[in-house]
Amino acid sequence: MEYAEYAKSTTNSNSKTRVLFASLVGTTIEFFDFYIYATAAVLVFPHLFFPESSGSAALLQSLATFAIAFVARPIGAAVFGHLGDRIGRKATLVAALLLMGISTVCIGLLPTYAQIGVAAPILLALCRLGQGLGLSGEWSGAVLFATENAPKGKRAWYGMFPQLGAPIGFIFAASSFLLLGAFLSNEEFLTWGWRIPFIASALLVLVGLYIRLKLHESPAFQNVLDKQTTSKAPFKDVISKHMIKVILGTLATVCTLVVFYLMTVFALNWGTTVLGYSRDAFLKMQLIATVCFGLCIPISAKLAEKFGRKSTSIAICILTIIFGLFFSTFFVAQNGLSVLIFLCLGLSIMGLTYGPLGTILSEIFPVSVRYTGSALSYNLGSILGASFAPLIATKLAQTYGLHAVGYYLCGAACLSLFAFACIRETKNDDIMR
């Protein structure tokens, strides 16, 4: 039974506007929190939390704390997936948002290495761990809530709204650092200014909580509750009955995350430390490119609705491989237009790969274990595709040149291409099952 039929039989249905806004606002907050850490990991943390190391070593140590969140995410996927498949999507989304928000605010309040010594980077790593656990439950829950409330024939369209939180969150994060750079000296920024975005995120979290607490449970999961067919051990069921789907979902995610973190964290580091661009100049170029990222998400969702999730994703993987072969052509020093084109192309491809991804991961699993299955696939994919991507790319570029980074992207795209070729088409599946 599809959503439209089931919704007629329940008095607690969610309005379209509330569903889409709740899905979007939560992921916007989550990605804002995540991106301000990514930006600070390049610009701030090497100086304040790892000052005893050399410049390159401090940067690598800072990027290692960035990777901690991704390593923790499968744990969060198991925990929040269990809650989402046992007690419901709504309560789990609220818990994930709280954990992410509290962890982010705590980062803004941390003392530095100069104040408490080695305890400072340890506390930073713990807060980063909390961010990773929170995001691991947030993304999957938001996508599920959107797709499980979608009318027939519009699941990819509804499922792309949480994805829009990524470019919007990035724009907010980059803009906050640009504004701080415009009004504060470099000394003021490093002393206290960098803390403002982390602490201010508390206001965004309160807005997100207010909206989500007004939601009703999704029709698909409410149907499971009514029939008393919830899984007693979702993680066990996913591993024992749906492991092939988890593996394919993980590989399908790799390309999306590799291209994104190459175009954001790696590009920002390489552009400001090797190519000689100022922090503000490069962030401005990334902001422009992020608009392309955002515009391509609904485009890919429309393509997935018309041509199917599988065919659309395969075509985009091929496009990513072509981009990877020309990776080093545009990313050059002292040619701002070329770098801007490079960033726009890369983040446009990111938008195309990202738009239908959440819908695909939610549709390949049955409703009783959908939260756990999609969360586990996405977050395992984060380990393979995102956690060490900036570190790997930096090492490849330093050792072999930028073309090697392009080949790394091609390899990631090939993995996802294989996965999408194996995944069945889910466009016409019944989301209630």
C-alpha cells in the first residue's frame, strides 16, 4: 500500500510543507556544524591544538581528527538505526540533532593547547566523535522521513530535499568564516573569532528541534507499528538478511563522498597552502561553486524520477570518471577563472551524484530495517569515501602530482559504477513494504 492510500486512513498525517522543511532544516544544521569543523580543521586547529608540530604535520594531525567522525559513524548508524527501526523516525531524528548540536557547541568552548596542553586535542577529538555519531543518525533519518511521506511518483523529489541541506549548510559555514575574516584581524580570528560559528549553531539547533517536535511519525513506519511487525534486532537482521545490499549501498556512496571532500577540504587546503590563494579568495570561489552543487541536486532528482535511479546514477558515475581524467587541467596556480571552473564542474557533479543517493539507499531496504540498512550503508561509505579522502589526496598530490588525485577519483567512481550496475531499479517499488 503506497503512502497516498495509507495517509487517507490516518488522522495524524504530516503536511507536505512540514515534511519537506523538517527534512531540509535538520540536515542544513547538521552539515553547517560539520562544515565549520572541516574549514576550521584546515585554517584554525593546526595552530591552536597542534602547535608543537611542524606546519605540515600539524595539518595532517588536524585532518586526522576530521577523520575520527567518519570512523565513528558506523557505530552511530547501528545505534540510531536500531532506535529508528524500533521506536520511530521522529524521536531518533530529535536525538541525533541534539547530539550533533551539543558536540558542536562544546568545540566552540574548548580551551586550546596553550591553555591545557595535550588535553586540548583529546577533547577536540571527543567532540568530533560526538559530531560523527550525531550525523550518522541524522542524514538517514531525514531521507527516510522525506521518502516515506512522499506521494507515489515523487519519492526521488522528496528525497532530495534533505540533500539540499548539504549545499545550504556549506554556504552558511563558508559565509560565516568570510564575514569573520572581513571584520576581524587574523589575530582576533585565531584568538576567539573562530569560536562564534560553533557556539552560534545552538540557535539553529533550537529551531530544528522546535520544527521536528511538531512532526507525526512517517506513514510507512506507523504502518509497521500498527501491525506490530517491527524488527526486534534491526542490526542483526540487516547483517544476516541484507548484507549484499549493505555492501552495494556502501560502494554506491563512495563516489559521492570522494568527489565532495576533494572539492571542499582538499581543494581548500591545496589552494591556500600550495597554489597561493588567500583564504577569503578561495572560500568565495567555493561559495559560487556550491550554488552549482545546490542547483544540480533537483536536476538529478528529476532525472531519477523520469529515467530511473539506476540509469541516472550510472550515467553520472561515467561523467565523474571523465572529470577525474582532467582533474589537474584546471586546478592551477594564479588562474582564478580556471580554478573557479574546476570547482563549479566538480561540485556540479557532486550535486548530480548526491541528489538521488538517499532515495536509492532508502528504497533498497524493507521498511522494518530501512533506517539501519540505509544508515549503515551511507556511513560505511563515509569511511571508504570521505574519512581519509583529504589525507590520501594530499599525500598523492605531494608525491605524484594532482593528476594522481584525479585517478583516485576515477577509482572511486568505478566502484560506485559497479554497485549501481548491480543494484536493482527501485523506481516503482512500494515504499510501505
